[in-house]
Amino acid sequence: MPEERALAFACRGAWLYGIVSLPAMAATPQARGVLIVVGGPQYRAGSHRQFTLLARDLAANGIPAMRFDYRGMGDSEGTLQDFENVDDDLRAAIDRFFAEFPDMREVVLWGLCDGASAAAMYAPQDARVAGLVLLNPWVRTEEGAARATIKHYYKNRLFDRHLWNKIKNGEFDVKASVGSLLDNVGKALSPRRSGSGGGDASSASLPERMEAALTHFGGRVLVVLSGADLTAQEFAGLVNRPGAWQRLLATPRFMRKQIDKADHTFSRRPWQDQVSQWTRDWLRSW
């Protein structure tokens, strides 16, 4: 197993804690490392130890990796921050990562869910960030969530034998289910706001702000989606519709992968191993 080292570093008067996974001493010094950005509310191990396993896998293949706790999470001090307010945490972690590996010249941010969103919105601000790995990025809007629910949840429910058993036994609440469906239809059909171009950036939606950040970033991006996750399918619905997102992901610097049966946190080991392999292969491809 790769050597690991605990780190402490300051961020706005609070001590943050992390772990670096070091490549073997005999390995060639790497110019690129990976900083794992947690999705909330999680700490540096990740669900099903995904972040721990990823960091160790990368280090075993010669790639230094670091994972850490935001302010207010895990072992770190301070007040818990929303994912849109962790720029200081990310900058402090990157500073410490570079101090630990003087031969490193650039870093890739790897994030799940709102950790992916935080990484995407931070990346344009820091020239040291050369790439992003975004798993099931959080782009939640009422309209987007409703569309994903209608398209994926209700369709899957029609083929769920437990549902039909409930209906057969008189245990299914038809009124509540129809009400929920109609509510989602209403949200899905609500008029979409126009983009933020030329307007007040503070009034832009989360998807608009993320699209603008990724367009400005200009680095390479690997997007990995779970086929059995509504958060992933909301993102897929967003980028598959004609518009700025579709044009953005069609550019050569973006690569997109999907594991059809995986859940939101890639809870099975084969899914985690596949994500790790895609990450390694992508890092070596440029």
C-alpha cells in the first residue's frame, strides 16, 4: 500500500486536515497531482471509502493524491461551508499540496456531486488547475429535477414488480402518487429562464454559473455519470438539450463516460475500480 501522510494547514483562522498518498520512492516525480474534492456532506474517506481507495490507487500508479476535509467537516475546524463557498478551502488545500510535492507543476481537481460543482466553479480562478474530473455534477433546479424524475423514475417504476404488488393488494396511494406526478409535470413545463448573458451574474442559475465557469476554464474535463442516479440524469438532460451546455461538451477537451447501472456514489467495488481506471487512463492521455 502507498505511504500516506497526515497534513494540517490553515484556512481563514481554522485548521484543516487532510491525507496525501505518496507514490513509491522509486517512481519518477510527477508533474501532475490529483486533489479529491469531497461532495457534501461527506468527509475525506468518501462513501464506501471511495476517496480513500481512489487516492491509494492513484499513488500506486505513480500519481500523488490528496484528500481533505472542508471547514466544519470531518476533523477540520471552523463553520461548515456550502459547496459554493469553499474557494478558500480549495486554495489552501492546493497550496499545501504543492508545498508537499515541490516537483508538481499542476493539479487536477476530482469531485463527486456538489464537490464536482465546487471544483468546476473554482477552476478558472487558479492557473495551477489543469483539469477536472466531474462525477455526477450537481446542477439542481426545480425544472431539471422534475424532468429527470419524470423521464427516469416514473418509467422505471412502471416495471417495478413491488409497485404492482402494492396496487394488487390495495396498498398503493393513487391520489398521492398522481398528485406528485402532476406537481413534477408542472415544474418540468414551467418556462425556462433565459441565460445570464449580459445580466447580473448573481441572479444566474447554478447551471448557468457552472457553464460559464467551465467555458472560462479552458482545461481538460472528464465527466463520469451514473446511469441509475437522478442527479446524473438531470445533468445528462441538461447537456443533451440544444444550447450552450451541449456545445460545450462537444468540444475536444471534454470526455464523457457512463456506468449504466451505477448509483450516485458508485457503491460497488467494480464501479469504483472502473472510475479509478478511467481517471488514470485520462490523466495519462495528455
